[in-house]
Amino acid sequence: MSKSAMVRARIRPELKDGAETVFKRLGLNPTQAITIFYRQVELRGGLPFEVAIPTTTTKRTFKKTDAGRDLVVCEDADDMFDKLGI
């Protein structure tokens, strides 16, 4: 079967560049990556990943951490586990 359908979308250039860098590392071109995505949607009968709307608490946390507030800095994995009490 020949490939004749087209998909067109406008996205931010930096998003396109970042995604295509990942595709290249995976040995894929954009057409192959989009085909994989469409195939997974078809096979799963929905998106192949969870899509969720952030809660108010999550949004507040994102804003704080983006501003560099309320961060817990760890020296290494052991320090992180100690701070987590694990």
C-alpha cells in the first residue's frame, strides 16, 4: 500500500528541534516517529500515554520550583534517600 496521506502541524521550532534530536538518537526520522505514534494510538484505542490536567497543588509547586523556591538539594543518591527517610 502506498503512503499518500499527509499530516501537517505547526509547532514551536524549539519543540520540533528537541524532538528531532531524540528521534535521531533513536535512529528515526520524523515520519517514522509519527507513524509509530499513530500505530500506538490505533492499537491502544487512545493515546499511548497518560494525559492529566495538573491540580492546583501541582501548578503551585511547579511555579515555586521554577522560581527556585522550596527546593531540596541533595549531594548524591545516599543524601537523597536519607532526606526521604528511606
